[in-house]
Amino acid sequence: MPAQTLYIVQQFEKQGKRLIAGQTLQFKQAASAIERANRDASRFPGVVAVQQTVDTETGEVLEEPTVLARHGEVPQEFREE
């Protein structure tokens, strides 16, 4: 079961009053994902950078995503508890 850690930036846009997922970007390092999320904070209503481990053979998520950076309006699953 080969595992890979992914560093993902998810941008969010407004469609009327609704928040919708925009572009998803993948990075090789956590620092790069965090830097991109910080830059995107002024360009999008919301943006989040997450770290997630997946099984590369099955695509199965092995760990819940860890939020590395969060800016603006994001869906409930990315908000602080």
C-alpha cells in the first residue's frame, strides 16, 4: 500500500450568495501550498491549503486532511472547530 502525501490548495468563489469550489492546485511541498494560499487570499473570497495522505494504488484517503492555511470564507469542513 504505497502512500503519498498531497499538498493541495483549493480556491473558493462566490456564485450569487453561494460559495463554490474553484480551481484545485497540487504542490510538492507544504511550504509551496501555504505560500500560494497566502497569495490567493487577496484574489478569492476563500482559499484553503491542506495536507492529505492517500493510497496511490486505490486513491483511498488514509488520513483526514490537515488544514495548513485558511483565508476568507471556506466550507464548514475547513473551519476551525
